[in-house]
Amino acid sequence: MSAADRLNTPISTAELDRRWAAIRAAMKCCGIDVLVMQNNNDHMGGYVKYFTDLPATNGYPIGVVFPADDLMSVVCQGPIGLEKELKDGTDGVWRGVKRVMHTASYACAPFTRHYDGTLMLKALQSYANATIGLVGTYGMSAALSDQLREALPQARFVEASDLVDAIKVIKSPEEIARIRDTTALQDAAMRAAFNAVQPGMTDKEVAAVAADCSFRLGAEMGIWLVGSYKIGQPSGFGPWHFANRRIEKGDALSLLVETNGPGGYYCELGRTCVLGDVPAEMQDEFAFVLEARKFTLDLLKPGTSCKTIWDEYNAFMERNGRPKEARLYCHGQGYDLVERPLVRDDEPMPIAADTLIVVHPTYIARGALNWACDDYLIGQQGVSERLHAFPEAITAIAV
């Protein structure tokens, strides 16, 4: 069985061709000769995935050199000294790549900090006097950035993340189809968890049910944040390190399923269940959560600035006697768990059509954690569709 036959729902080569052509056209307009990127995880390491359809995982760095007029070179984890020349870029796994170079570098071993950069410099030999665009500098190691600048003093380095982001956030029909697979997976995972929850379980055992369902349906990575509490003594949800509370009858439990799906696209679904009857005050507050979310959805129109949405939403919350938002409650998703645009006052990217946006107003008040989390597609006139099918309600669990 070939490596290509083992891939979990690869994107089509035609889709990769579309991306590469769009990026190269933008590079030409900006006078950029080559892009350099490095990611080490697939929660927020979507640049490498976008260019190669292969994820960075487990803290192992993958570096990509993407020329405006040539095939890519890749540096990744493997035996030191192993290099593969692929020539025509039609390899079934490394599509659009002419050379793969391997090394064994680790963040916990600082003496290996130059291993990746030394190989990437081999791919940059002909760009000593060129304009080099750095993509995803927040996630790129300081060692790599410093090494490239020191070795190529005549090159002009520019920040190119905005160039890529403006293209990456716009989803093609093929990408939207994969996104639908993810939301269906998450609906199933939430149902499985709520069907399994019962008094005596720990929070992490409930989250494990959702994780098991997610992986069986094609997820590769994700987080399952969970938190139970006695109604009237609310708490937030968190990772499994904080999920050892044992659930009792009458408790509320909130679960966030924030995974990718087959093909690697992230979405997120968040709901609360109650082991018993849902108190009327909790139901009333959930109705306000849906009202607050609709207020945001009505503002998600192409061309609208994120600062406008942020300011108007917080004014709405204040008018209605609820806490103003101080966290990220609305943002894009895709190959990154959090993708631009970020709906807050410092985001320069406006809302655009054909993007995936998640909305999750969340606050603690009136004895409960109040929230709802769903993904939406943005059309030419605004929100076109809620992608999740899970009921917009607090689920009562018979006990």
C-alpha cells in the first residue's frame, strides 16, 4: 500500500493548484520572490497544511520554502541527512514539492536549533538578493528567523502573513464540503457524550466519549473542553487537567468539541446539559444568549470591520445588564482552530464572503455558565447558514 493511499481524506490537487496560483499572483503583485514558513502543530499551524496538505504535528517543525516561480522545498522530521529529490512535484504525498530534506531537531534540545535553518538555506541559495516573505512569524522559531537573516544579509525580509491570510480565509466549494464533514462529526460527538453522561462519571470521562467518537469519525486532532458544576455555583470549562470533578445528579455540564474532521478543517460546537430538569432561570438566560448571538450574526456582513462588531456587541451586552466581552467570542476557522478574522478591536481584516466564522458568546451570570457555540458560513449578504444540526437548547438528561 503506497503512502498516498494511506492519506486521511486528502484535498484535491486541483484545489492545491488553485491556492498556489492565487498565492503566486499575490506575490508577484507585492514583489515577493519566495515565501518561508514553519509550523510545529496542527491546532494553530495551518500555513504548512494549506500549502502542502500535510499537517505539522506533535511539536515537530515543518519548514516550507515556496518560490514564486518554482516547486516547493520542505524540511521536516526524519533521519539526519536523508534527502529526497522529487523533481516534477507529482509525488502522491508531497505534491508541488521538488525536494524533501529531513533532520532530527527538537525544541527541548537547543543545540539542534540550527538544523532546520541550515537545510532551508540550501533551498534559498538562489535568493540571497531577493525579497523573502516570512509567513506566520508568531509560530516560527526565533532561531530560524535569526539564522536566515544572518546568513542572507543582502536579502529583503518582509512580513507576508497578511498576503496569505487574505487568500486562505476564503473557502472554496471543496473546502466547504470538508467543513460540513467536520460539523457533522461534532454533532455526533456531542450526542454521544450527552447520551453517556450520568452521575458518578468524571468530567474527563464524558470528554473521552466525545473524543473517541470524533476520532472514529475521522478527526486527527482537537480539544474537548469540559466542566461540570452545581447550579448556583458556576464554573467555566477547561482541559482534562482540570476535569477530575465527579458529576452529581442535578449538576450542569458544559462541553466544547473543538476538533478538525476528515481533511483537517477545524470547527467547534459547544453546549450545556443538566442531569435533571433545567431550571427556568437557566432557560431564560440561554434565550438571551441566543439573542446576543443573533445580534452578532446580523452584523457579520462582508466589508464590516471587526472593531465595529466588537464595539456594538459590547454596547448591546452593557445595555442589557450582562458582562461585556473581554475574550475572543467570534472568529474565523479553517486549517487553524483559530483563524482570522478575529472579531475584536485590534483586527484589521474585515468580514468577507465565503468565510467560516464561529460565534460563541460566553459569560457567567445568574448562577450558571451561559453560552452557545456554532459555526456559520458567510455569504455575499451576511450569514447564509448555521452548519451544526445539534439543537440550540440546554439538554435535559433523565436521571
